[in-house]
Amino acid sequence: MSLRDATEEQTKESWQHYYSSLAGRQAAEVFQKEFDTYTYVHTWYNSIRIIERYTRMEDGARVLDAGCGWGRMLLGVLEHHQGLDVTAMDLQDDALQIGRKLIGEDCEGNRIDWQTGNLECLKFADETFDIVYSARVFQHLDDPAKGIQEIVRTLKPGGRFLIFLQNKLCPLNRDYYARMYTPEEVEDWFEGVSTTTRTVSSMDFYPGKLNRLFPLSVRMGIEAAMGHVPVIRRFGGKVVVWGVK
């Protein structure tokens, strides 16, 4: 199933089903009132842009989407590549069932293996993956440092990782997320973990509710410019960590 085939109706249906299975229908209704489909899609697009930019994913790579949900991020990744061998893992089997239905096991020439799993205790052998990415998952972990250790353990030497989650310092996040972390707190998770390179930063400075005011090209320019201002940079919507094992 291509991104273009993921219609608004399917997205809303899967989103509501997923949140209903986790926290009840009330949570889904709150999110749908606050985030219209336009904002939702463009927030999603920016997340895909981050994944593509910092993982430098190449066709044929062995990839782990750690905490994939129903595959919302994965859809965008698949459309840009051929021959990926993807393990799509999530703790919630309900979400995986939606992913199997909407995306399947062969999409855009890529293989997808949907698996139930826990990021704090990955069941994969050492040095399994070329790339591991995890989007908005670490704020849900009881032991985020253990999740970091597991990601690095399962990466091949020279493999790339990318993690992003909501930034505690961003005032726009405070009404929507119960657990968040600062860039400094995220850096602490890497204590004792050996990586060749690692960068911790924050991104996503452009308020999603203003998306309708400017075309995408203008918004990306504003986003890039704001990211170069030190005072603003600490307060981006996402904490983003990327690097090489």
C-alpha cells in the first residue's frame, strides 16, 4: 500500500482504533479535536523528513522500526526505498494487526515483518540491523537507558540510529504529553554506552497549528532558520538523537 493510497478515512479509522485500544475512546476524541487532519499529516511529514535525513537509509538495508504502532512512520519510509528488510515491532498487538491490514508484508518492493516486542528487552541477536529508528516511543519506557543499550547492541558496527521524542522544554507540548525529557536528560541515557558518533539536539520549531498559513517550502525554510538560533534551538518540539555505532 503506497502513501497515496493511505486515505484520510483509513488514517482516521486506524488512529481512532489504536488510541481506543490503548487509552479508551476519550483519548482519541481529544486528539482529533485538537489536531485536524491537515496538521496531523504535516507533522507526520516532518517526522519522515527527520528519519530520512539522519538515518541516511539506503535501499536493501536491514531496518528496525522500534515502536512502530500501526506503521504511520513506516509508510513514508517505504515509499522512498526499494528492497528494505524491515522489522516493524510494537508492544501492542492491536496496532500490529492494523499495520498488517493497511500495509501488509510486501509494500513498494520492501519486505515487512510485523513482530510483538519490547524495546527494553529486544529479542534480536547482537549486530542484526543496519538502521534502528524509534519515533515518540521513549517517553513511554520505564527504563529509557535500557532501551538505548538494546538499540546499540542490535546495531551492526557502523550502523545508524535515530530516536526522537517530545521535548519537555517546549511550551506547546505541555498540555498533551504526561512524560517528557530535556535534551540533557536524554544525553544521560547514553552513560556507559559506546557509540562512534552521537548528536543530541531539538527540532520541530514551527507550530503545527500555523501550517495552513504558508506552503511547505516556506515552512521548511522557517524551520531551518529557527534551528540556527541558540535560544530557540533548546525549545523545539522534539528531542532528536542520531549517531553511528
